[in-house]
Amino acid sequence: MIDVKLVRESPELVKANMKKKFQDAKIPLVDKLVEKDKELRQSTVDVEKLRHQRNTVSKSISEGKKKGEDVSKFLEEAKQIPQKLAELDELQKKLKLETRELLLQIPNIIHESVPIGKDESENVEIKKIGEPKKFSFKPKNHIEIAENLGVVDFETSGRTSGAGFYFLKGDLALLNMALINFARDYMMKEGYQYVETPLMIRRSVLDGVFSNAEIEAMSYKIDGEDLYLIATSEHSLIGAYIGQRFEKKELPTKVTSYSMCFRKEIGSHGIEEKGLYRTHQFNKQEMIVVCEPEDSYKFYDEMIGHSIKVFEALEVPTRVLECCSGDLGDLKAKSADLEAWSPVKEEYYEICSVTNMEEAQARRLDMRVKSHDGSYFPHTLNNTVIATSRAMIAVLENNQNEDGSVDIPKALLPYMYGKKKLVPLK
């Protein structure tokens, strides 16, 4: 959420930002917001005038009584003021709600370095890390590999839960846990505090971290309760600071969390009938940073660096892709994806995404930093350390052997109880 003062003072800048994001349909919202803001500020002036009038009338009544004068006209005037104040109070509540609803629809101002493009097809490659492996045989996809090993069961999950779920068995289930433990240990060594969060979250907190469109497309609502299953622990990690007043010495706050994540995945991509790439339930290690505004892009680079190092340790070739303006969600000021190489499709696919929200989430959640002359909003950043389902795809496909076995990356061996390969489950 951007500052209403910015919309008030620089509406053309806000409109230009919408054009950069190819959201021309939203441009009329700016003028509507300017008008609502004007009405709201005028209502505040009207309230102050009425309060001044009330004080003046009260003084006239008091002085008139002392002098023995007829004060009936003042008494009549005084009777009308509470009703007018009540009406103005209701008007202000309505205008504040309308103003906030409009603000929530206006996208964050993108960082000046963001490339301009309509959608993800125009994202910009920044760099590649690692060389794709040359296979002497035709590589199989992760579904074939895992099913031949007998370590995944999509048929049973289809019967118990439907599409978008899976059973992991034997060494693949162990590999999944190894990825979680490795990612957790890596982040703790890098100075991030480990936290486990609730798996459900209130709507008021979701509204602070997520756009309404994203909530409707992704979040599972708990019937009859003000609770949603989390789509990522980022939301509960950031939401934990709702209404927080930070001391400057408390920043930066660096936190990491493992959780299960739940997503409806409504949209053009949909859910795969079979496979681990896009599912309703998955495991993820997340990292978030709350920091001073001037430090946020230093942490942005640090955070994507962590994901790069994690996948280097997993011996998976990757690349960094800068998200263009049209591919940025409304709260994002700047974002980049880390993508893994698929030797089967011979293309890269998303495995992590780092985002600097700048002060957008902090404004929505009323997170502030105390200062000698008041307070200001910190910047918030988030990044996926590892989503194990997509990491398993990368490990299976990039480390497969012609006999159907899969080499386990050296970084995971301490977590695999002496096993060095995935072999058929007996």
C-alpha cells in the first residue's frame, strides 16, 4: 500500500507507474482516490469547526446564565451539534474505508531498476550459475524416475485427496526431509533465527501481506471461522509483526521458517494432474527480513545469494531472472526468480522468488520504527530458501543415472543415514 500523500501530491507519478505495469484499467482509481481523500480531509475540517462551535456555544450558555440572560437559542443550538458530529463521524468512517479500499488496489511504486515488460515472457536473465550436465542417455522426467524407483504414489493420493497431492515413500520421503533440514541449518548458520509459525492465519493479517486477488486465487478458507490455511510461512512471519513498534537497534530482523503450505492455485496455470511441480500442498523453507529502508537492497542481494548457494550445494544448474514490471504483484517494488535447469525439457523453471516490498506490507500491517521525531515504516523482504517439491524435481532429473538410480548431492549425505543413491524401493 502506498502513501495517500503521494497520490494526493503526485497523481501523475502514480498513473505513470500503473502504465509501466500495464494496468491502465486502474488509472481512474487515482482520480477517485484523490477526490475521496479531499472529502475525508474536508470532513476533518468540518468536525473541528463543529467542536469549536460546541465550545463557543457552551461558553455563551455559561456566561449568559451568570448574567441572567435568555440562553434558549444557545441551548437549542447545542442540542443539534451532537447529531451533526455523529453524522460526520459516520461519514468519516465510510470515507476512510473507501479510501483504504482504493489504496489497496493501487500498485506499489516499482524500483527504478525494474525492466519494463508486459508479462513473464519479458523477464530478463541476469546470470547463469553452473553448467547443465551432458547425459549419454535420454534423461527421464521426475515422474518416471520416482515411479520407477517406487518412491512416489500419485494414484493413491488421487483417490484419497484428488489431483495436486502426492504420497512420498522410502528414500524420496527421506530426501524431502533432508532438503528441509539442510535448508534450515544453512539459514541458521547465516544468522537467521529459526521459527515455526501457525499454519492458519486471520483475514486481517492476510490483507496486510497479500492482495485480495491473490487471496482469492490461492488461500483455502476454514469454513465458519476467520482463518485461512497459509499459502507460505512468509505471511505468518511478517504478520507476526502487525502493529509492531520497533526500536532501531532491533533492525534488521532476520527470520527463517519451515512449514507446510497450502494453495488452491486457481489461475491460468492450474494444477498438474500428476507430478510435483505445482501442487495444493508442499513443504517450504522461507526467509524474511525487516530492515531500515536504506538497507533493503543490500539484503535483497544477500537473500537471492542464499538461494543460489543452496542450489549450488545441491549441484543443480540455475539462473537468475529479473522480473519485469508487468510480472510484479501489486505489493512488489522489485523481484527476481531463481530458476533450475530441467535436462528433460531443456529449459529453466522457477524454484525461488526474492521480493522487496519496500514499505508496502509495513503500511498495511502498521509496522513502524520509533525515531526521535516520531516513527517511519521499515522495509520488508521475503525469499524462498527452498520449496522441496521443486527441489526434488531438480535433484532427481539432474542427478539421474542410466540404470534409474539417482545420486544424492554431497550436501545432503549427512541427513540421509549413509545412503548415497536413490535405488528402487524393495
